Amino acid sequence: MNPLTIFARRFVAGERPQDAVRVGERLHAKGIKATFDKLGEDVLDKEAAKRATDAAKELLRLIPPGIERNISIKMSSMGQEISRDLCLENVGGILDVAKEVGGFVRLDMEGSKLTQDTIEVFHALRGRYDNVGIVLQAALHRTPDDVREAIRRGDRVRLCKGAYKEPPSVALQDMGEIRTRFKSLAHELVESGSFPAIATHDETLVQHAIGFARERGIASSRFEFQMLYGLRRGRWD
């Protein structure tokens, strides 16, 4: 077996959607929910965008009853950089299928060149769907305003630090400053957000959010933590 395949197995649930669903079923049996994500981004071909869209629909339909039908998608794989109309059509079709099966779709946030467009597309979709959420990156300078707007609108947010390399004009560079920003935004979301997802593998940030919720008397059912498959397994497995 290819050494890369062996290495990837720790972090990727499988090569086929059926493999990922089986992993989701095993996690569910342990009381752990999952959001499913087919890897891929930066599509500039309409047919490739259609294939990515169809794959997301297939994944939603494959998740069996009793397992939360929750997927995350990268809109750049569904035509975001080809045209706004194509992206709205493709993602809207995915949301229609999610609605049929009682599912939820999270729009992943990518590099900063797509941040404003992603938020605008999300707002357009939220006008028609209530089963869609978004990801916001704590490191970006603009994110405190985006978090407050999301809270005002009642949008469901996944907060992460941000994995893309961005220039100082766009994002914080110092990890200490990013952690401080993350804590502050997590406070706002846990206290006033609509079932936010606090996405971090940083135990300090996990404990900080738990401590804040306890101090304020906020029930653990009002928010959740999310971690990538294969990372910090001792924390959630």
C-alpha cells in the first residue's frame, strides 16, 4: 500500500462516501456526531463543479436514518469562481436535498479572496433556507464584525482560527493574538449565538470555552465543539 495512503487513513475517513458513512456510524455508536466533507476546492470547470455538487447530494442521501445528516462543502468546488449564479444554483440544489432528508449544510470558509463573496452567497441562501451555516476565521481582522452580524441575524457559525496563510493587512500573524481573539469571539457566540460550533484542537481554548459557559450558567446543549477526524482522538474518542 502507498505510504501516503497509510498516513492519510488517520485523517481521511475513506476514499468513497460509503467509507465515510461507516466511520460516521461508528462514531455515532460512541455518542459522537459527525459532519461529512468530500475534499476538493478551486474548480474552474462547470462539469467538475456539477460532479462536486452531485457528490454532495449523494453523500447526504447515503447517510442513514438515525445519523445526523450534516455535511460541509467548499463552494469553490461548486462553481464559486466561475459565476455567482452557477454557485447559487449548485449549492441551492444541495440545500434542497438536505431539506428533503432533514440535513444541514455548512459552507466552509476558504482563503480571504473569497471571504466577502462567501458571506454574500450565504446571506442570499439564508433568505431561502434555514438549514445552512457558515464558518468564520478568528484570525481575520474583519471577523469580529462578521460574528456580531451573524449573531444579530441568528446565523449558525463554526468558529475556527483560520488555516490559510494571509498577509498582515488581512489577518493577525501572532498565534498568541489569534488565541486571544478566538477566546473573545467564542465568548460572544457561546453567550448569544445560534448553536455555534467551536472548532479547535487547542485544549486551552476548549477549557476556556467550557469555563466561560459554566461561569455564565450556559447549558452545554447550546453549543458544540468540532475537531478534525484523526486529531486529538484521545479528547473525543
